[in-house]
Amino acid sequence: MTTTVLVAGATGDLGGRIVGSLLDHDTRVRVLTRPGSSSATEQYGGTDRVEVVTAAYTDHAALVAALTDVEVVVSAVSGTRSVIVDAQTALLAAAVEAGVPRFIPSDYSADYRSITPGTNRNFELRREFAATLDAAPIRATSVLNGAFADMLTGQAPMILFDRRRVLFWSSADQVLDFTTKDDVARVTAAAALDPNAPRVVEVAGDQVTARSVADTMSRLTGMPFRLQWAGTATTLSGMAKVGRRLSKDPDEPFPAWQGMQYFVSMFSGEAELHHVDNDRYGPHTWTTVEDVLAAHVAA
């Protein structure tokens, strides 16, 4: 039977990829959009098996109506407290009232469950919402995938391409989990259609170290990329705290200091994935860090 999936955050980068992956299966997708926004209609209007539904997160009745006859909610929203906690809590309450059996929250990250309090704002918001989700009468599944591998060529300044350096904190041999957004979207769609999906699905398109990344870049470019120690994870955490205090916009989703906090979580080992199950949804050729870097070098 055709499964109806509601996707929140479907006009975002990852959300759009998730919708595309869902449509590779026998599904009907409802895309949730806020009143007054035309983005979803522009992106999905006329797309076969996609219905755009409108509801404000503050309008409980409208959310319940949008969720009627939905089998699973997939959230791909992005933001800070007003989104990750407040909007998702409203969406969850409506899903429970509408009788939706399953809910996939907007996690798509490294393992936020064991990080030290105060070291990663975005992870702590996810952990806070996870507690609310676990208390609700609905079956939940989180997808944890490490960092997005796509970010290594831009947003995550670990590789200094011009200077031929690879930065690391504390240890160059700390295992780092990376998965591309397309692979995350594929797994999320599979989990959404899996009624027996566990509470957490862990995947990693690749597991590397700063040392192996330097070796990869040297091989791809034919020029030596050297490791550069940038301090300890503890030092970086302190720098992030200073950056947060000096930030002019505390609600910016991904300021530079939040990027520092992400590296703190990864290089400290606290956010490392320990139960990766890449074969849960069958054999698949994962896009590796080397694949991502090779495409960047070729371009």
C-alpha cells in the first residue's frame, strides 16, 4: 500500500533531497509550508504524488488537519530553539492527536546524546527535543550520520586547500564520521518506510581521521598536504564560548562559533558513532570522503 509521509522543512537543501528519495518509493508526500510562503508551491507545484499543505506551527488545529491520514512525519527543519524545540514540539503534539504512528526528528548529525553540557548548543537542542519525543506516545527514529561530508569542501574549514594543510585538534588519529547529504536522504527515506526502524539508525558514509584526510589530499593532488595541530579540543571549546558571548545574533543557526563546537564534539570523541549499521537497508555504494574531495579537486 502507498505510504503517506509528511515532510517538514522540505524546501531546504536536505529536505528537498529527502522528498526526492521518498519519491523513489511507493509514497505520497505532503510538504508542510507556512502561511504566506510560496517556496513549497514553486518547488513542488505540479509534482506527481506531492501535495503542498499549509499550516502555521502555532495553529494546532491546522497542523492536525495537515497530518490526517499520515503514516510518518519526517522533520528536516533547521534553526535554533524556536525551530528545533518549539516548532517540532508543536508538530509532535499535532501528530499525536492526528494518530500518526511514527516521527523522524530533524537530527541528521553526529551522536549528540553523550556530549558534555555547554559544549554544543545545536546538539543540546536536539537532546532536549529528544526527551520530549521519547515521552510522547509515538514511535520515533533518529538518523545519526556524523557530519555532512559535503561540508569538507567549504563550510567546515578543516582542509586548508591553498596552504596544503589539514587541521586537527587534540589527536590526528581521532575517528571522524562523515556522510553526504544524498546518502543521508536515502537512509532517511528508507527509515521512514520501515515500520520496524529502531529508535536510532546510525550510518557513516566514511570514517576517516585528519591523518588519513591529509594522505588522501596528497594522493589526489600530487602535492604534500601536512597535518597542522590547531590546539586541543578543550582550547577550541573555550574559543567557541568567547565567540558565542561576542556574537551579535545569538539565534543564528550556524555561526562560526557553532562550527567550532561541532569540531569540539567530533575531535573530543564524544560525538563519535559506535553502532554504525550501513547495511540495514541493503547493499549500497556509499560516497566516501575521497569521492567528495576528488570531485572538488577535479573542479
